[in-house]
Amino acid sequence: MPLNKILWRNILLGLFVSVFSLGLLAPQAAFVLPWPVWQQAVAHGLLIGQFYYWLHERPKPTLQLLLLTLSGLYYLFLYQELWIYLFFWLFLLLLFLLALSYDHYLKWRRIPYLKSFLIPVLWFLFLNVIPSMAANNGRLNPVFLLFYFALSLQADREDLTQDQGNFKTLAGLLGNKNTGYLVLFLLALCAYLFFLPFVWVMIPLVVMNREQFFPKRSFDSLLFLLGLYFLFR
């Protein structure tokens, strides 16, 4: 994929994550969001967008590492009240080590089926657990872990051709069609548990699942839509 497409895809991912985080962190029935909520949402989007760009491409390592470091420092600044907790630093250390060893050294990406389960756990830690530790409304609900798992499965499904013969993922084990059905089932279950209007959710999901003209990672836009739902419901 050309560099500009990878860059824009991760910029969009960062934007989607920021809107999703706004929905997670926003106080209930608040018409004006507090400034710290906006700052944290931006920090989440910057950190995850940079993290994925670093994993996928690593162009000009010095500049990219500098940008990732600045995003990480901004994240640390916003959560400075958690510096006294050892497990907060352990979470960040885990993210740093996984970024370094994604496809180098340990190469955990190549450990069969690990990626399909580890990525959703990391998303849950950084978007739900850490904000909840900071006494914000991080919506610490295991349904979010299920939602991230569905998105992770869909991402692996979209990479089946690229991963075939190189990496063993759960999507590769189940096959394209079965993985698609499982993703639809998991997202429909999440919609039910989130009290989303079931029909409104299933129609676009079925269309997205069947039509081939959607670009890769289109399912990431569900982060954006769910964030808007939490903000305005």
C-alpha cells in the first residue's frame, strides 16, 4: 500500500479513536464537555494512530520515533495522577515492549493466534481501564473487550491474503466466510448489550460485510459511530 494511504488510514484511525474516547469519557447528560475530556480523547487518538503507523510502516525511524515519543509524553502528562501506581507504568512498559518486538526480536506477531487476542486486551487497557483508574467515566464494561475483539478479527480477515503462509491468526483458522459470520454475530451481540437499535446496526453491518468496494479498515468507522452514539443519546 502506498505510504500516503497508510498515513491517511492511520490519521483516520486516530480521529475515530478520539471521537470514540469522547463518548467513553463524557459525563452523562453533559452538554459541554470538560476540557480534560477533550485532552484525553486527543491523546488516545494520537497514541493509537502513531502506534499503528509505527507498527505497519516505520518510515524514517528517527522522526517517527520522535513523534511517537511526543504522543507518549502528552499521554503521560494528562495521566500524571497515575504516576504513583506501579501497574500504570507496567501497562506503558508493556505497550513499549510490544511496539519494539512486534516483528523484531521476540516477533510476537508470529506467535500463532496471539495477535487476535492480545490487541483487543491492549485496546481495553488503554481506552477503558486506564481512564477508569483516573476516576473518569471510562465505561469499564467487558462488552467493550468483545467489541475490540470483533474489530481485531475483522482486521485479520482483511489481511488474510497478506498473512497466508506467514502468520497464523484466528481468521486464518476459521476462514474468510466463517470469520465474517462470527464478526457479524459479535457486533450484533455488542449492539444488543449496548442497547443499540438492532435493525439500524445490522443493515449497515451486513452491507459492509458483503460488498467488496469498501476499502480496508472500513469497520474502524464503527468506533466513530459508537462514540457519537454515546455522546448524543
